[in-house]
Amino acid sequence: MVAILLGIALSVLDSSILNLALPDITRHFGASPSSAVWVVNAYQLATLGLLLPCASLGERFGYRRVYLAGLAVFTLASLGCVLAPSLGLLAGARALQGVGAAGMMAVNAALVRLTYPVSVLGRGIALNSVVVATASVAGPTIAAVVLSVASWPWLFIIQLPFGLAVFLLGRRALPTNVARMPQAVLRPADVLMNAAMFSLVFLAADALGARGGGAPDARALGMAAALLAAGVLVAWLYLRRQWHLSAPLFPVDLLRIPVFALSMCTSVTAFAAQTIAFIALPFLLLEGQGRDHFGAGLLITAWPAATVLAAPLAGRLIARVRGGLLSGVGLLALAAGLALLVLLPDAPANWQLAAALFLCGTGFGLFQSPNNHIILTSPPLARAGAASGMLGTARLTGQSLGAVLLGLVFSVAGVRDGGAEIALGLAAGLAAASAGFSLLRLRK
């Protein structure tokens, strides 16, 4: 359990810990801010593009091997980040870190399924969700503490002993999977098309400027449209190749299971709603309501704090309440909380904002664990790796979709002229649609 939780915490922390250090990295290498952003993008692109290939490797050669190999690559790449003499080599080392993180994240949930007895599997998945949520929130805080006393390379130095310790512990403790898929062969063309499909969507979101919270210009909109069109074309060709394979890299065989497909739709739309809200909220609080950064940050913390509290409760309820119903109720709460944020007066009290955000976080915490439980347990055990890879893929795809939609909202309505409220309304609609997908599972 410790090896699994620390590994996923390392990979999630690394995706958010570096944002605060980008100005320091820019000054250190004498680079432009637009170039320095690729230190973050390289990690995310490598992770997104290789999740499913790593999951396929896990099904063929064993989840334990892929997890430990990913952890070793991640730790060595952290050392490479410390020693990188240029921005280009730092971005390359970060991409290598992303490869290692993909190895860990792709099979993490499959290892959870092998580790926990069936009677408490829901609690194990909930504990994983709590660690992911906590690590996501803790990243900027840890970075702020480290950067207040040391330079940016120490963000990677502190990862080295943890990576080594988790590797040694994992070699002793992690289980091996008996049920494997020897026919799961990685074809280079499929791997390239998989990476291209996800990368084009990610780059479209980046071109819209939504990841940085800015409003895109006409050139950025044209670039984003071209990238999205290319992504759709690659996806069509790629999925046609996968459709009739017995162990496809992109698990279309699992998407033929109705409850699995509905769970993926639930996850993608829920994470799209969360991403829109997380990026739009600072604009609402800082620009729309004139709050300071400390006060806004403290209010936003109510969301992840509620998620951390609600996820263990959801884990205990999984054995008693049907997952589609429990997730659906949570997502309706998320939609209600987002709608409240839009309907509050122009100058709401702190308690009103905190209550709405706490409701959002509680709903998200109730949704995530039962939804992940259905995704992980509805396929056959031999395809647990593919299901595990799809967990991370759904999260990252939803986040990219949310960024694209938010960029479109900001391009039409502007950032300050009501754009944040429109974005939160869109997020509420996506959360309600996600609840609909979840409740449809009750019929399956």
C-alpha cells in the first residue's frame, strides 16, 4: 500500500510542483517565458501520450515490472533535471520524467486491484483518490516552502531519496499479476498515433491559452482549430486500426461494455467541469470581486479539503450503495455548488463562497471513488491494466477538454466581462451531464 501510494503521490506532485519555479528557471537560463513553459508541457505531453502503451506493457510483462521501471526512469530523470545545463536539456529530462510517471500512473490502479481484498477494494480506491487530491493541492505549497529557502533544483533533489526508497520498497512488496495478455503487442504505428492524438488535443488547449488563464487572440484560435482538426483525423484513423484487435492499445473492447463506456463519459465530463472551475475561480475572486491572493487561495482550498474528507466516506459506502447512484448524487452536488457560485450576489460573504466551494468538493469526492471502482472492476482481470490506463487517460482528456472549452468562453466573453461566470455556468452544465451519465448506469 505504501509503495503504491507514495509512487502515485510523487508523479502527481511533479505535475504541479514546478509552476511556481518557472520565473526562476526563466532567469537562470536567460530564456523567454514561452520557452520555459515547455518545462511543464514536456512532462504532461509525455505522460498523456504514453499512459495506454505503458498499460499494455503491464498486461503483457506484469504491472510490477512496469511500475518499478517507470519509478526508476522517473528518479534518474529527476537527477537529470538537477544537472541540466540548458533549458532544452531540462525540458528533455522533464519529458523523461513524464515517461516514468506514465509507467507508474498507467498500472497504479491495476496494482490496487491486486493488492486489496475484494471486500475492501472500494476503500483502497478511495485512499488512492485522497492521495491524488492531496498531492494535487500540496504541490504549490511544497514548492513555495522549498523556494523560500533554496533554489529551484532542490525541487528535484528532494525527489531522489523518496524515489529510491519507494523503488526498494516496491521490489519487496508489490504483487505480480498472474492473468496476462501475451497477445498485447505494441505496434510502433499505434504508439505514434496514440501519442499524436492526445498531444494534438493538449496542444490545441495550450494554443487557446486556457492553461495559463489568458484570453486567446485570432491567431491562437486558428492554430487551435487546426490542431483539433488534425487530432480528430488522427483519432479516426487510429481507432479504425484498433477496432478489430483482440487486445487493442486503445481499449475499444472495454468501451463495448456499456457500464464501462458510461463511466468513462462520466469521468471525462466531470474532470472537464473541475478544470473549467479551477481556472475560472481565480478570475472570479481576484478580478470580479477584488479579493487579494491570500484570501482567494484560502477560499479555494475549501474545495480540495472537502474532497479529502468525502472520498473515504465514499469508499465505505461503495459496498452498500450502487456506484452509479453514489457518483450521480455527488455530481449533482457538484453541479449545485457550481450553480450557486454563479447565482451568488456580486459581493458575497466569505462563508457563502466557502459553503458553495465545500459543496463542490464534497460532490467531487463522492463521485470519484465509486466511479473509479466501476472502471477498474467492470472489465476482466486480465484487462485491468487497460482499465487502469483509461483512468488516467479520462482524467487528462477531461482536463484538456475543459481547457479548450474555457479558452473558447474567454475568447467570446472576455476574462473580466462576465467570462468567469459564464465558464462556471458551463462547468455546472457539464457536471449535470456527468451526473446523467452516471445515473444511466443504474439500468446496466
